[in-house]
Amino acid sequence: MACDTKPVYLKVFNFNTPGWETLTSSTNCATSTDFTLSSNITADLSYYYSPGQYWVFARVYQDWGNSTLKTDYADISFGAGAASFLSLGNHTAGQETNKFEISENSLSNPELYNFKLTASGGDVSVTSVVIQLYDIRGFVSSDITAPKIYLDADNDGMVDGEETTQVGGTGNVSISGSSGTITFSSSFSVSLGDHNYILRAETVSGIDPGDQISIMLWHQDITSDASGTSGAAAPALHMRQGGTSGGASIGTAGQVYSPISGGTEEGGEEIGGEVPDGGDEGGGTPGGGTELVRFIIISFDF
Ligand SMILES: [Ca+2]
Ligand SMILES: [Ca+2]
């Protein structure tokens, strides 16, 4: 019977369900004519062999009652699926911009860092993620509370109201001097394909003028069962301008904090050049000229 009347199925027994699972089927074959059904299983291989005995059960099946479907060739190869691989890269919507350009000294639910994970060859189980904090000025561990990694389901770079899926648990913040980490140690699965994530803290406090923090994630700091990992996501820099030190006498350059790793002498000179406008009022607080502070964007190529 042609299989456009009754489809022919290739099925395998799943010991986890347990039950027969359709791998593929055909509705496009002629009567008494050879055709091929083939499929690969690449994930959860242990579901498909009998526990402890390593038998695989497959069948070709057509449901039409009183005759025999003949198969003249069956081939099942069983082994490790395609090696899974985990790539880390920039979030589809880009990196977070500076969140500390504020006049208050605390923030609720600031989104601090974006990244993307891509699993290929199979699902990847991630057991820990360690996000690096560096070039820190003016923060201690307790200033950042309850950081969490949210799945950005619509890839728009924001944690929207309905986006409540978190991975990795609540991060543990550890800052010592100018460097630190946020460690996420609850396991989570990265399914095949691209997934964008956003690091958001419940609160960041102690954001004083001149404070700053840089954030970055490298693939070496992701622990998983992938056969390999690669990549990095671009750094984010959050800094609050100001923090003048010393008022500066009339007509001389005041001092403005610039990014620890990004400032250049050139930038400093330009800022100083604006100060004489203060005239009799004194050097005052020349920190307002944000457009004069230069950032160096460092790209990483692994
Ligand atoms: Ca501070
Ligand atoms: Ca979103």
C-alpha cells in the first residue's frame, strides 16, 4: 500500500518516557517501491538504550491491519552524538550603556550586562558562570544585591515584565579592591541555538560621584559539559561622573575622574581647557562635561 494512504513510521523506543517515539515518517512512497527512512538522535542518548544492557529498539511501522510491511535493510549506529559546543558572544541588541549617569546614589533593578550563549551540536548544561568585575572604584560587595541572569526572550536588550525566566540562581558578589566577581552556581541548560541574557541586580547602592565598575564575561569562566567553548562578550562600563578632588584655583585645570582603563591624557587636557570659563567663580566642579571624557573600546578576538 502506498504510504500516502497510510504513512510509514520509523520509531525508536524511549526508555525514559517510556514508549515508542516517532523519529520520522513518510507519506511519499509508491507501492512495492523501495524508499529510505532515516533519522539521527543527538541528545539524551541514554534514554534510548535499555538500562545496563545497551540494546536499542527501533521499528518501521505502517498501520493498515492485515499485511506485512517488509523492510530489507535496517541500520542503526549508536554512539556519541555530535559534540556540543558553547559560544559566548555579544547580545543581539548590543551591550548595556552607562547606568550610573545619575544624580542619586542608588538604583533599583539596573540592567548591567548583556551577553549571548549559542549551543551547537546539542544542548549544553552549564554548571557555573563567573562574571568578572574590574577597574572598580568606590564599591564593596554589599553595594550590589541579588544579581540575577534573565533570559531575554524577545532579544530586545531589556528585561520586560513578562520575562521572568532566570538562569544560574542568585549571583554571589565578591569585590576586593579594584576587582571582583559575580558567581552563579546553579546549573541550567542552554538548548540548541542562540539565547540572549541580561545581568540585572536588585539594587546597586553607594554610587558616589567618581565611582565606576567594569563588567565582562569570558568563555573560560563558564563551566559546562560542552566539548568546547569560545568567545567573549564586550565589556560594559558604568561610571558616575564628578568626584572632583580639590577645587582647583581660578583658571587652572580641575581634576575629573576618568575611566581607569579608558582615560587618556588627551581627554584630560580637553576637560581642563574648559575650566577657565568659571572665571571668578573658581574652578568649581568641572565634571559635567561628559562628552569630553573619552572611552577606549577594547575588542577581544579569541
Ligand atoms: Ca561608593
Ligand atoms: Ca526583553
